[in-house]
Amino acid sequence: MFLAVAEERSFTRAAARLGVSQSALSHSMRRLEAKLGLRLLTRTTRSVSPTMAGEQLLETLRPALDDIDNKLSSLTELRERPAGTIRITTSKHAARTILWPVVERLTAENPDIEVELSVDGGLTDIVAERFDAGVRLGERLEKDMIAVRIGPKLRMAAVGSPAYFAEHGTPDMPGDLAHHRCINLRFVSSGSLYVWEFEKDGRELKVKVEGQLVLNDVDLAIDAALAGRGVAFMIEDHVARQVSEGTLVRVLEDWCEPFDGYYLYYPSRRQPSPAFSLLLEALRYRG
């Protein structure tokens, strides 16, 4: 309970995570502090944060609880059927295109396995947030993690509506985008704008684009492009249907070379449970 409150920085969120009432959680924390004779949490009207004593306790608790989780998971090897809960943080695109088809089949075949997919556009600390694994593009993997490729290489696509290009012309080089209205995407985690990345024959270009619209959702960017509001830039399978139907036109395709796709990553010091190993093998890319 203390770990949940310290990590969530909120009694409300911690109670929801643990499935207990907020009053029961507050009572347990007061009893713990009374027993230790130390204040572990600093409470304000807006947030909760660990005190110095609380931080020291966290440093002890995290590895100890991880070890307990690993030991409990190893006991499932004695069961006839794989069991346990697997928590994964992932992007929306990876969840829909890669994870969900495998999770749907795996959970149907193994009723004792529970899977939680947390869709988050940010870069989540899987150790601090107690996830079993995360999914990221290969170029954004952290050190000290075991990474397993779970999908093919990807390509980006620059697209706009036929009406937009009929009025404004089509760009032949990435630099031509300076003369176009572009639909910017803002990262949820960092708050920064995505810089469009192009590559051709080993030459890499990063282009900061401008336009009237700044969005933080790919589906909205597609809607804006369909409405003729400018050029959008995203992973190509987001707009494959629209391009095939002709409602969006692809440009600069020769500047969009394949790049490393999605990897599942998890801490190297954590021993995978049988349920996690089963999911890992089902996700492993063999193309």
C-alpha cells in the first residue's frame, strides 16, 4: 500500500490501483507511520510525496517486492496450466496492430492468464510503474533491458488530400515542405513537436514543419489531412486504406525508408514467469 501511494503520488489513484477504499488506505498508512514512529508521506491538498524516511523505505521495498513477485511467479510452474497477470505499457499503434491479435488468442487459449495493456504515448518507466514489460520502437530502447523484436520494419508516409495538392502542388524534396501547410504532432510525454525524419540513399534529413494545426492524436491528423488542411506525416499503415482508396495521396515516398519496428523490452534482472514467457514466444517476430 505504501509503495502504491508513493508511486502514484495520490491516495485516490493508489486506492483505484489496489482496489481498496481511499479511507482504508489512509488508515493503513497512519497505522504504519505510528508503528514506525516516522512520517513516511508528506500530504498536501493536491499531492502526496515520500519524506526522506519514505524514500529510504522505497529503496528497500522495490527490489524486495520484485523478488517476491518473481518467487510467486515461479510457483506457477507447478500448475498444470500457465497462470498469472502480465502488465504491459505500449503505444496505441503497437497495441492494435501487434499486441491485441496475440493477446486475444493467448487469453482465449489460457483462461488463467490475465493481461493488462496500458496504452500510453509517453515513455513509461516500467520498473518504477511495476510493469512486466513495455513496447517501443527499436531506436528508443533503454539500456539494461532485454529487447525482443515483435514486429516488421516500419515506414513513414507523408500524405495530403487530392484537393490540397491540386491547389498547392506536391513537394519533390523534404525541403519543399517549408512552402506547405503541415499538420504537426505533439508528443504527449515531452510536450515537444515531432520533427519529421526522412532518409534516402544514406542521407538523413530532419525537418521542422509549420502549419495552422498542432495535434497530439494520429486519428485527428488523418481527419485534418482528409479535410484538406495540409500535409500529415505518420506510420504508413495508419493511412494505407485512405491511400488505396485515393482519398489521400502519398508524397516523398522515396524519402521514407524502412526503420526498426517494435520491440518488447523488460528488465534483465527479472526472471520471466511461465505466463510471460508464453506471451513472449507468441509475440516474437520471425519474419
